[in-house]
Amino acid sequence: MKIYTKTGDKGSTSLFGGTRVPKHHIRIESYGTVDELNSHIGLLRDQPVDNNTKQLLIEIQDRLFTIGAVLATDPEKEKLKNGKDRLNIPKVSEADIEKLEHAIDQMNTELPEMTHFVLPGGHQSVSFCHIARCVCRRAERISTALYDIEPFQDQVLVYLNRLSDYLFVLARMLSHSLQAEEIQWIPKKS
């Protein structure tokens, strides 16, 4: 199988189902941003994190591929006339969302109470986590814009929202476990 097909040389690409759209289409932007997020999660996974976190990050990467597949599917060609799934696209489940929530709750039991916003940074691994969180928020914003135009599985938006929360708490947990300084943002009085 060749990597290059030359079919996109004029600025268009195919969705699952065969529909061609411009490469700047919001659908392409949404799953492209999820792909970018997945790369940042891979970078985070390469940091000094415990084995349970590493395994969850691998699961998150798998779920992000699922989300990419959902976003890359032409909604007009996803279902047959009888309503059955034509393309057999995987779905994000409630259990996937609950797994993130459980991890967030577990980390929060080990962290000091948060009384202020914190500035991203303090350690390279913490910074990578905050970058992933910001890319996740962007993926969520773009995906919600697409959802307003062409709705898709609701759990995708919930998962992206919860994932950004998870990444924020993970950044705090990394700060804690790496004994990195966590600088609170305290607005200056004018």
C-alpha cells in the first residue's frame, strides 16, 4: 500500500463513505485537531508517569482514534435506509466517560484543595500535559461547531470535555508527584 495517493493534490480529501470535501472543511479540521491531540497524548505518555496512567493514556489514544472515525464519517452515508449502521463505525461509550471521571476523582483525593487557578508549567511533563489540555479544548470547540451543523454521537463531545478535565487534574497530579512548584494565579490589583 502506497502512502501517497495523489487524490488530495488539489486540496480535497475523502470522508468515510467516499464523500470528497475540501481539506479546510470543518469536519477535517475537527478530526485533524483530535489527531493533533492524540500526538500530544503520546508525548505525555512518554513522560515519567506511573504504569496505571500510562495504560489509561493508551486507552485514551484508542478512544481518540474512535472519535476521529466518528468525525471523519459522512453522516449521509453512515446509515442504511433501514437505520442500520452501514459503515460499522465504533462508538464512544458511557463507560469510556466514566473511566475518565473515576480517574479524575481518584487523583483529586490525593491532591490539595485547589483555591486558585494555577499557571501552566513547573516541570516539562506538567507543561506537556497543559499543552494537551489546550489542544483538547480546541478539539472540543471545533467539534461543537461541527455538531451544530451536522450532529454526530453526543458522547464524543462529553468525552472531549471530560478529557480536558482529566488532563488538567493530571497536570496537577504530575506537579504533586514530581514535587514541581505549582504557582497560583492571583490577579494583581490595579
